[in-house]
Amino acid sequence: MGQTYKLSPSILAADFNRLGEQIQLVEQAGATYLHIDVMDGDFVPSISFGMPVIRSLRRESKLIFDVHLMVSNPERYIEVFADCGSDLITVHVEACRQIDRVIQQIKDCGCKAGVALNPVTSLHTLDYIIDQVDMILIMTVNPGFGGQEYIKTSTRKIAKLREGLNDLGLSTDIQVDGGIRKDNVDVVLNAGANVIVSGTSIFSGDIEQNVKDYLQIFRQRTETN
Ligand code: DX5
Ligand code: ZN
């Protein structure tokens, strides 16, 4: 069965002075997800934005809000992020004391549940939760900042994960985040990723055209598969 590819533009790279307008552009161009990076200054060095921003964006957008919590002990905030309008909530395995509980908490709020792994976190951390999650996020940079270089060892990690999922008969989404551009997206798609996050390569230059270029890459792969 062919993969369904999705593009999740990361607003971390948007111009916050024109945020609503730029989100409309990605929506008009055909994106279906919106990647929203929440940073707490503890799990990662930087602080981004939080609930009031998401709540406000929710009023104007029908995109699937893909909320990436780079937050220590995120179980403290799941209900409130669900209430703000998140559709999919991703938490880091490194940030949770009992990740299986947090996954259940996300689902109990009616959201899809994702788990994220930092670049050096082993795939074995997924062993006992792999069949409980809707999406696995393989970080392809160390989280905390946009505009970093893709970490090349991520490619075999993605491939190994897709192979493991196939062996288990699971078609779980694999998301990749960090350093993805139009000129290297094929590498992660070939490895088995199907949900592509990109900030810098979407919000620099012609936003609508950038989204369309990615969607065209996806379409070509779907047609040739
Ligand atoms: C990094 C964030 C990413 C970031 C990606 O911590 O999780 O979502 O926005 O940005 P680019 O595409 O610029 O690497
Ligand atoms: Zn992210």
C-alpha cells in the first residue's frame, strides 16, 4: 500500500508580525497540517509561545494543529493544550516520567498522540508503546531552534523504524523535523518518513510556492508508487 504524505509547515520560522496571514497562505496552497513548536526553556534552551497563541490561531484556521511539546513533564499541560484546539499532541520520551500514561492522557482528551525521539535517543524506547501511538516523530536536529542542519545519521534511524513498523504490521506515521529542505526531502521519504515538518524552507521566500513544490514532490512519488 502506498504511503500518504503530509506536509506540516512549522510556524517557528514564520514572521510573527504577520502570522495569521502566513498561515492562510500555507492553507490556501494545500497544506493540511500546521506544526506548532512549544518550547519551555527547560527541556530545550529556548522559549517560543504557548496556549494563548494557539487558541487565537484556532479561531481562524481549519488546519490540523500538530503541536510539538518540547516541554519537561508535559503531563502538566495536556488538557489545556487539547482545550486550546490541538488535534495531535506530540511529547518527547525524554521529557516524560511515564510515557505510556501521557499517551493515554492525550487520547483521553480526544487528540491523536505522537511521541518524539531526540537524535541520540534509541528506537528501543518505543518497544512497549509502539502500538499505542498515532505518530512517531524522529527529530533530525537537536530540538530547540529552527534553521539547523539535518543530522545525517537520522536516515538509517528512520529506515530502521519503518522496517520495524512493517514487521509489526503497523502503518504508523513517521514524522521528521529539523533541517528538511526541498533538496533533501527525498532522503527522508526514501527512508520511510511520511509526515514532513519544515520551517525555514517554507517560510523563506514565496510561501505558497514552497508549499506547492513540496506537495508536487509528494504527488510524483504517489503516482510512481
Ligand atoms: C526544532 C523544531 C522544528 C523547527 C524546524 O526544535 O522542532 O519544528 O521549526 O525548523 P527548520 O525546518 O528550519 O529546521
Ligand atoms: Zn517541531
